Amino acid sequence: MEPEWNDNQPIYRQLRARVVDMILDGLIKEGDALPSVRAVAAETRVNPLTVLKAYQQLVDEQLVEKRRGLGMFVSDGARALLLQAERQKFLQEQWPAIRATIQRLGLTPAELLTPAKER
């Protein structure tokens, strides 16, 4: 995790988003342990309480589970839950603007599916 932060949202939410991306990308799999709070805090140069808050949000969302004395682990089914939520978010927030642009430009499905190299 690179310690570059954007000022538009709290760091704990950015940390949460990075873990979610890592789960979706398969870098962290279901059953895998998350890096320790201390390790992430040191690597990203943020307060351990900030990392803990991000991890706690993942626990609250049932994407991560705490195992006493062992750490935090990605829950079974976490990737499926995330995919469902991310797909819904995409369809509600991003797709309408993309669809409007496609219609405004008069692009056809064939043009959209043709790789840029071939155009």
C-alpha cells in the first residue's frame, strides 16, 4: 500500500477502499490474514487507530472477521458480497453517464467491442 492520500475523503475510508480493491483483484483471498494494524500503520505512516478504524469498518460489513489472538481474516463470501455491491454501485453511479456519452457520440456496440489498436 503506497502512502499517498487524497484530501477528498478520510484516510480510514481510503485504507478500506484499498483493502476492498485487493480482495476484488484477488491479491488477498478469502481466508487470508490481513496485514497487521501495526505493519500497515508503519508502512503507510498513519496512526494505528486510523488503520484499526478501517479494519473495523470491514468487520462491521462482514467482509473481515476477527480471530482472537490471531488477527483479522477475509471472510468466506467476502468477494461475492463486494462484487455484488460494486456492480450495483457501478450501474447506479457510473453507467448512466457512460451510456449517455455513448448515445451522444453515436457509438455502436461493434465499435465499443473493437480493440483500440484496430481502429
